[in-house]
Amino acid sequence: MNGRMIVPNVFSVGAVDWNRRLFDALIPLPDGTSYNSYLIQGSEKTALIDTVDPAKWKILQAHLEGLERLDYLIAHHGEQDHSGSIPRVLEKFPAAQVIASPKGQEILAEHLDIRADRIRPVQDGEEISLGDKTLRFLHIPWVHWPETMGTYLLEDQILFPCDLFGSHFATSELFAEPGRVHYPAKRYYAEIMMPFRLQVLKNLEKIQPLPLRYIAPSHGPIWDQPSFIQDAYRRWAGAPPKNLVVLPWVSMHGSTEAMVDFLTQALIQRGVQVEPFDLTVADLGALAMSLVDAATVVVGTCTVLGGPHPLAANAAFLLNALRPKLKFVSVIGSFGWASKAVENLAAMLTAIKPEILSPVYVKGLPRPADYQKLEELAETIAGKHSQIELT
């Protein structure tokens, strides 16, 4: 067995994916990722927590080389980056019993070639003994699928929380250096956990009573300073937004760009932080991360066939899907002959229901009267921010 020891008889046996640059055909991975699998050897029985993406099966196989017996294969989550190598592990260890939440039993049977009767469903708080080590299973649904659960190793005070507290970050370091991993961890939260931030807060409360020495997530390095990432999640999910406007924009002929530049400066002059994103080149992961803290989003868009530019529509879709804790939204931009861009974008924000501030949408080039309206929008935003609780 060739894993890396976390504590005696507890090993990291997963795989680092240094070169992967896209996740779920959607999420950019500038720093790669890892698929973390953990082996726990008790005095009587042995358990494996999660597997790896099938593309990295050979690495997990090599790490398990020489292991004579596996009693339990604990499946926290049904997505293939965690569960995809379960069938191969079961071929290698046919006597191993798969353990999952009741919903996980259903999902694993549907997504993989595993019979449901091979999977033992466990209840929230249920425990199994490995001899001198005890595993307690914690149902933590919607971080970020309905079947997700975690495992707490009582004797060593290690929490294995699946995707919760993870980071898409390929590194040779076993333990997280907070200053280095903070950025990818926040990005990961924004892309994956933010739509479920209310459930995140509930699950943070659930694990709060547990004494923790380590948090060992399913992606990224292990947290040997657990309070760092717990406190960060409380801020990201529960703290009020910041005095920040996020401004995703796209311009075909310069009119919208001129409006974005003007509004940016008008907000800065009023003491409001602004983060503009040119959607033709923007990293959507970085945009998502900015949304974690934003009090306001202003979408800047030109008009295409009477509606918003597809890149602006995509940004609005992302905004609605990620459900950040922002309070206000507006739209600025331009059109050539007619437009329903403002109405179309507003209709896409049904999940977050922000206060819609008066848009500034102009025909052709912006004129002095239009720049005055942008000044008024900046003044309105600054005033709104002064009236709400901000971090």
C-alpha cells in the first residue's frame, strides 16, 4: 500500500490531476484538481472513502497495491469524479460492502453498474467500528447533491466532508497552506457551493460540535487548520455583502463599453469598489468568485436581434443559477433600432429576486443626457449601499 499517511493507519490514496483544465464541461480549472480517496485501517477492518475519476484509476490501483482486504467502500457522492472507479475497486475486492446514504444507494445504482443490493444504506449519525477506529456517517445533503454525506473518524478527529471545503487545486503538498489555497477554495465555493449557501450554513452548524484536527475534503489539500476554512465558509455564505459592484459587460461597437467605463469611474468617485469583466475574455470562475461578495451587479450589454448579447444572457443565467447574496441589479447598454434586452435579462433572475434599479439603455452612442443618467445610477447605488448592512 503506497498512500501518504495523515495520521497512523489513515492514508491519502487518491490522485492529483495536474493537467485537467475543465470540469463538468463548464468550470475552468486553472490549477488542475485532485480526486481524494482515503484508506482507514482499523485493528479489525479496513475502509476506503471514495474513489477517483476513472481516468486516474491506475493511480488509485497502484496506491492500493498490496492491500489484502477491504471491508467497506464508503461512497459519499454519486458523481463520477468520486464514484467512477467503484466498479473497479469492487472487482479487486469483491467482498467489500459499499456504504452510502439511502439516496446515495439509489443514485449509485442508477449511475454505475452496481446492483442496489450491493450497497448498504446508512442513516444520519449511524456508526460502524473498524476495531480501534469508529466511523460516524453524517448526512450533509445539497453540498452539492441531495445524496451527499460525510464521514467523521472519532478517534483521530478527522472529518471527511466530500465536496464541502474542497478546492480545485493540484499540489504535491498533503496539507493546505491557507494563504496559497484560499483563492482556489473561494473559487470552488463560488462555482459549486454558492447556489446552496443556505444549506451550507445548516451543515456548518451540524458539524460545529465536532472536535476537529483535520478536514479532508474530496478535492484539494487537507486542512490541518480546520478553523481557517470553516470561518471562511461562514463569511462567504453568511456574512453581508461588501460595498462592491460587479460589472459583467460586452460591447460590439463601443457604445456599451463607453458607458461601462463611465459608470466604473462614477462609482469609484463615490467610494464604491467595482470589478468589471469583459465577457469576451472573462474567466467565468473569477466572475463567480466576485459574486460571492457583491452587493450589486450591473450587466452591460449591447443588443443582438432585439435581445441581450448571448454573452450577457449567459452571465445573467450564471448569476441566477449561483444565487449570490447580492441585493441590487441593473442593466446598462445600447441598441441600434429596438431592444427587449432589459426585460429579457430581468426575466432571467427569478431565483434571486433582487431589487431592480432603473436601467440606462440608449439608442446609438451615449449622449450627455445619458451620461447624466449613469451619474444618477452611480449615486443611487452608492446610496443603496449606505442604507444596508455591509461587510
